[in-house]
Amino acid sequence: MNASRGIQIAEKQPVTGQGTQFLERLAEELDVPISRYQEASKRYDSVGSWLCRDASTLKDFNPDVYVQGSFRLGTPIRPVSDDEHYDIDLVCELSLSKGDYSQHNLKAMLGHEMQLYAEAHSMQRPSEGRRCWTLDYAEGAQFHLDALPALPDGQIKRQLLIEANLSDAWASSAIAITDKDHPRYRSITTQWPHSNPRGYTKWFRSRMATNYRQIRAAMALEAQASVEEIPSYAVKTPLQQAVQILKRHRDVMFAGRPEHKPISVIITTLAGLSYLGERTVVEAVLGILQRMELHIAFDPTGNVLICNPTDPQENFADRWRDAPEKRASFYAWLHKVREDISIIAAQQNPQRIVEAASQSFGERQARAASGGAGRRSTSLARIYGAAVNLFAAAHKQSAPWPKGQVGSVSISKATWTGRGFSRPMRLHSNGQPLAKGASLSFHVTTDIPQPYEVYWQVVNTGAEAAVAGKLRGGFDQGKVDRGDITHKEDAAYVGAHTIECFIVKNRHLAARSGAFVVNVR
């Protein structure tokens, strides 16, 4: 195994204040709103609760359901358009043995429960993919959920790595997974495909551990909260933000030929290996791009090796052998993203930054980032500090209903209309501060079957509302019109406010949406 040879490490590249600020704001624009992380968490918690319920055919096998992929790593990015969906990747790990079941058996067992879950929540039947079962949520929810059947396999994987004289540092959490294209898919055998999402996450987090701890502690200090009160998804390190920027550039560059785009795990792995603890986004991106090729190796026949840090026997670039166009596409992308980021980082003219970034990241994203200085705080601590104060408001009432069946509800779309404007504009949680007098509309999707009751809780803050005696924190019953749940409010007082939807069925709380934050100036 030989590392890349002949690579020239570039001298330090010029960086301007304007370029630095733009890339910081671009990273914020690309990040998924906190409300989406909360929705994703509720959806996989719901599946986990279903698999562990008393009537579950899998209950006796101790289902362990956890998220993998970009949501686990903290690197998901907003869809390019409002019509695209977020993918939630789950692992459903069962305490079973490969000596008793085939991959086909295991996948069918999970598929049965996923079908029952879909029926109970009035969803379409799950579709079967090569490795996973996919659930499509109602239109407007913007979520797909991929559930991967798995068995624990850490002990066997460690043994294989030790016998091959390879590192087993991360192998204890390895799993055996299903794959319809595997030659022994229907046979009872020890030869199963492997994966290790938990080990990979631990490795990735180890690459940014110091910055992560420092940022989280600073956020807690500014929010006057304990470190434990700051959820991991609210913390973004320069490594995570660099990965998000690189993935969006890749998506835009290969929008017309997605089958050739470099896969996310290759970008994430090379970024993690190349990251040296830089403390700003621009330093992280430039440093990663400068060092990426140092972590690409070749076997004796010249095939590219980009090994899984948690399983040295797995080559993420193995498909490049039979598809040389994928290798060519990766190097073309690496050359282009280096060039584009360098131009943006060195540019002083704001208009030229937007022009350059529009080609690389999309015009909408570029213009949003260029106008972000007055729209979003670049301090996540400041943003989250306001949220913590909101959630702990003294006038906020606790939900009066006991918890009942597990389901989900989400504020799938929010819009606002300003005075003198007739066209509704999309509103994101904790996003652009709105002017007083704006009219707001919130649309909800839920998988709870009717009949049910809907309640809304608005919690507002600020001196204006307090002086006027208009602080709110109670519950107002909403309406359901032919299955449609919509609620309207007016932005009457300056401050940070939240709105949350509650679904009550048979006098029990069936689902709650999580707080949607609205800022009014």
C-alpha cells in the first residue's frame, strides 16, 4: 500500500475578511434548522418505540434503534429546493446470531414490523431497497426514513482485523447488515456484509473533540445553562461546517449527473483525516482541501484506496475499479472546489463573491449568505441562549395531558406576509427576524389517525408583551378542517417567541411538534 506521491503542498493562501465572513455565513445557511434535528429525533424515536412495544414480533430480540449517516455526524445540509427531502438513516440492530438467520430472514422480520408501523400511522407501505426499508412521510413533512436491519458483530470483526494484523481500535461496535446483492443473501452463513456507524461516529468526533468541547462550553456559558443542556446537534465545529460546504459544492457541480458525484462518506473521511483543529471555517476548508490527497493511497496495481478508519479492510473507493469515471469525477471535483473556494476566500468585493459563489453553491444560497449579516447571528451560542431562555420562561405552562400512544407531528411549513405584501414568504425556525405586524401561518402534518384534538402553545418574551400584560404560555384549542391543520398568528410584539402544536387523542398526549422559534424586531 503506497500513499499518494508527488503532491505539492501549496503555500498559505490569501484570505480576506469579506471572504471569511461569507464562508462562515454560508455554513450557517447550509445547516439544517434545529427544528429539523428535533423532528428527525422524534421520528426515529417513534420507530424505536414501535419495535419495542409489547405486541412487537421483535421485542424479545431487544431492538436497538439508532441514527446513522449525516444526522448522526452533524453534517446534513438543507435541500437545494423546498421540494426536496431529508433522508434519515436508521440502524435497527437485533440481538440475534448469524448462525440462526439469513440476511433475507432478518430483512423480512423487520419489513413485517415496518409494514405494521406504516398501517398504524396511515402511511404508504414501506418500499424495499437493496439494504433498507424506506418509509415515505406525508407530503409536506419532507422526510424519508431508511431502516437498515443489522446484527451485532463486533467480536468477529475484531478477530478478523487482528488476524490480518490491522487496527481493531473501533471494531467493538461493528454490525453485520443485509444486502440483496450479496451472493449468500439467502443462506445461513457467517459471511455477511459489515458496517460500523457507531465506530465511525466516534472516530469522526475524535477528530474535532477539542473544538467541540470548547464550543459547547462557550455556548453553555453564554446561555447560562449547563453543558448537558446544549444538545450535540446545536454545536457546529469548523470540521462539520467544512464538510457541509464541500458536500453542497459537490451537489451543485454534479446536479446534472448525480451518478458520478463523489459519495459523502469519501468526502467526510478525507476531511476528517485532513483536519488539524483549525478554529475557523475558512481555515478548515482551505486546510482540508490542501491536504486531502495525502490520505489517498494506492494498491500495487494502482487502484485507489480510501480506507474506512474503523475497518481497514473496507475501501470506500472500491467501485472506482470498475467505474473509472467515478475516480475521474472525484479528482475533477477536488480541482474545481479548490479553485472556487480559493477565489471566494481571497475576494474583497462582496458582489464578486456572490457571483463566484452562485456558480459553486447556487444563486439562492449565495445571496442568502451575502445578506446574512443582518439576518442571522454568527454566534450559535447567542442563538441558542435566546432559545434556552424561551424554553425556561416562567409563564410557560406544562402540558396537562398524560402521555399516550407514540406518534409524530411537525410544523412542516411556516409562512409570513408583511404589510403591503400579498405573497407569503417561507419562514424557518429561529431564522430571519420579522417586522412587527407580519401575519404568520403554520401548517402541520401528523401520522396520528383521526379523531383527535389539536392544541397550540405560544410562548412570547420581551418587554413590550410584558408591559402590555400580553405574555402567553397557555394552550389554545385549534381546528382540523378536513384533515388539514393550520394556525394563524400575528407578530404583535418585539422579542423571541415559540409556537408548538400538540395532538391529543383519548385525553392523552399523542404527539407534540417541538418548539418553532419566531423572532420579531
